[in-house]
Amino acid sequence: MTEAGLKAFSFRIDAKSNIYSHEKEPEILTEEFEKKFQQNSKAWNFLNAQAPSYKKVMIHWIMTAKQEKTRISRLEKTIQISEQQKRMQ
């Protein structure tokens, strides 16, 4: 890195790092949620047939909800849409 780059890097604030979804490690479904999704094999197979980027977005959307009831609602909506062999818009 150049001197200017090192200087700019030294001014970064840790609290403002890794705050965007693309900077974080990919989310994964909890074991409970994954089992619930797998119970609907048609929906599960559809999700797994999609591009990794789509799967990552959907799992991130489900797992980043702050409330458990919202996570469950999002999981159920994803299962319902996937069962119809459609992608979320």
C-alpha cells in the first residue's frame, strides 16, 4: 500500500467497519429453521437450485430480522414462495 493509502487507512473508525451486509460473513440458517425448510422438499430443492447469490440474500434476509417472530414469518414466506417455484422480488 502506498503512504497515502496507509494514512487514509489509519483514519478509519472500527465502529464503522463491517456494518454493511456485503462486508459480513454469510448468514446461515439455524438448524431449526433449516429442518423446517427441508420439511417442504419442493421449496428446499428450489432454493438450492438457485444461484448462490440469491440463496445468500434470502438467508440473510431471514436471519437478520431482530425479532424471532419476524424471522419465522420471513422463513415461512420464503418457503411459500419457493414452493411455488418463484423467486422473491
